[in-house]
Amino acid sequence: MPPTKKMNNIEFHKITKRFGKLRALDGVSLEVLPGETVLLAGPNGAGKSTLINILLGLYLPDGGEIRINGSRVPVDKALKSRMGYLPENVAFSENLSGWSMMAFFARARGVKKQRMREVFDRIGLSPHAKRSISGYSKGMRQRLALGISILHEPDILILDEPTSGLDQEGLGVLWAVMEEWKEKQRMILISSHDLGLLEKRVDKFCIIRSGHLIASDGPLALRDKAALPIKVYFSLNGEDADHQPLLDRLRERFSVHEHEDTSIQINVASDEIVTLMDTVFASDSPDRAAIHSLRVMEPELEHIYEHLLESS
């Protein structure tokens, strides 16, 4: 593939990898599209790192292939030049300054000093550029590594546990970089256990277990697949006696859980939400005034993830 040709996708096609008798990956296929952020999730030893290492060219697959724009490609120098990689465990030369460390990578990639200055501003480390890395906190090292990974503006950014060690300022830098890559129609592949932080920033979740891809879809589709109940909380007005007509009517169709703080909880399937709201807020309902407020809680991605792992 010519290095200037646009990447319309990058695809893992039926990737298999063995280590002795262990089959670390067994026919895994997934795709990353421009402007898309894809999250690899799974237990330790599931095969996530193996898949990333195959894309980086550190392992050769025993079966399957990497495809770009539908064609098989080798993981060669040309392809690697279009990748940016943030490893889980960052290690730098302690005696060098942040600027010197980034300059080393800039020279290797043909990046000019102006771009280095832009990146230091981007990651919020310009005031610390000339400081020795030995004086950097874990979060500062993580931001420096993120800066190095985006230095040459790669088509695909590969992030391994990118939230590790980051405070709120560092997370803000990470979110901004991810948003920039999305806006510029570049690709992001993330491996992480931190599903709660990443849930709203990812387009597709790929769950791997024991070398098998057990789910690959957007958050809404995964919620539908898991079919976990939605929790609806109603805060009630008035005295207990005022609530009784409403509770009696709800119990005819739903399982109602009462709480001591004058609230009730009803767990419903997604296709029952409209029926529940019609039951509570029907225009001719005499007891709708018993409702003070309501809160709807969809199942979090972590719960969906755990459910899909258990049921696979």
C-alpha cells in the first residue's frame, strides 16, 4: 500500500495466534473505520494485547491477515509510520528532559520543532519541557508518551490502558486528543479495563474472551443484546396513604420495590418504558400528583460487559 493512500478502514480478518498449546486468538475479525473509536475489552489473558501486538508487527499471526481498504497488507515500515502507539507501561530515560525525549522521536519521524512545540502545548507540558523526566509524575509521563504517540499525526492511534495514572487534567488532555482524531476522521483503537470512563467516548465495543470475539457493536446495540432491565426511580409526594392508589395500579402490571426514603423502584425492559410512563402519567390518572420526580438509569457498560461475558 502506498504510504500516501487514504486509509478507508483497517481490518483484522480471522486472526489466529498460538503460543505452544495455547490458542491466544481464534479467528478474530473486527474493523476500525475513519472517525471511529473502537474499544477492546476483556479479562486479563483474553487476547487483547496479542491482537495489538500483531497490528504493531511484534507478533506474526498463525492465521488470518491485516487488511487496509480491503486488501491484505504486511505490517512493514510504511504501515508502522502511519501508527501512533501509547503503551500501557511507559519507560523513559530518566536523565533526559521531556523536550530531549520527544526530540529523539521527532528526528526519527522527520517531525519539525514547530510540531513539537504544538504537541507540548497540546498535552499541557510546555512549562515542564526542559525539566528532567526523573522529576515527572506518573501522569506527566503518561501525557508525554501520549504526545510522542501523536507527534507525527498518525492515521490510527493505538492506546493501551490510556487512562492509567491520569488525573482530571490529564484525562482532559486525552479526551481532547481523542476528539481531535475523531473530527479529522482518523482511527483510534483502545485496550482498556476502564469502561466507565470510556463508555461515552467510544463508538464500538469489542469484547474478547479466551481468544474469541464474543460481541462487537455500538453501545445501544450491546444494551439491546444484553437485555438487562432499566431501573426507573419515582420520588413520591405526600403521605403514605396518598401513594396507595398509584402503587396498587402499578402493581397490577409491574414489580414495585419500595424504599424507606418515600421512593419506589421499578425494573422494566426497554420496550416496557412507554407502557410504564403511560400507566403513571396518563392524562386521566387521578394519582399522578403523587409523583414528585423520576430518574431513569440504563444499565452501565460495565454491567453489560459482565453479563455478556457470563452468558457467552
